Amino acid sequence: MQAINYLTDWINWMTLLIIPAGAGTMITYQALRKSTATDDSTIQECNKKISNTIKGAIIGITIAGTITAVKKFYE
């Protein structure tokens, strides 16, 4: 049971701090790159990376929430 509690603590940290902070940092960096870019290929690349970062953050938080829900169901 101690391993499950350890996993739950890590999931809480990921959901509340690591995933949103990392995604926000990446989006900010790409937005700054995009605002200073002059060619269209760099702007399209930044838009794609911003979109992928948002999708990845949503998937990560959803997976963490699913694991938490399954854990609560089997307690």
C-alpha cells in the first residue's frame, strides 16, 4: 500500500505543479520565438509546438486524473 501512496503523491505533484508549469513555460517560450520571427516557417513551427504542448498537457492531466479515480474506486 505504501507504493500506491507514493505513486499517488507523485501524480498529485504532476497534476498540480509539474505539468502546468512545464506547459506554461514551453508555451511562453514558443510565443516569444513566434513574436520575434520574420519568416512564415518559424511561425508555423511555433504554432504547431504550442498546439502540441497544450494537447500533451491535457493528456497528462487526464491520465493523472484517471489513475487517481481508479485508485479511489479500488480503495
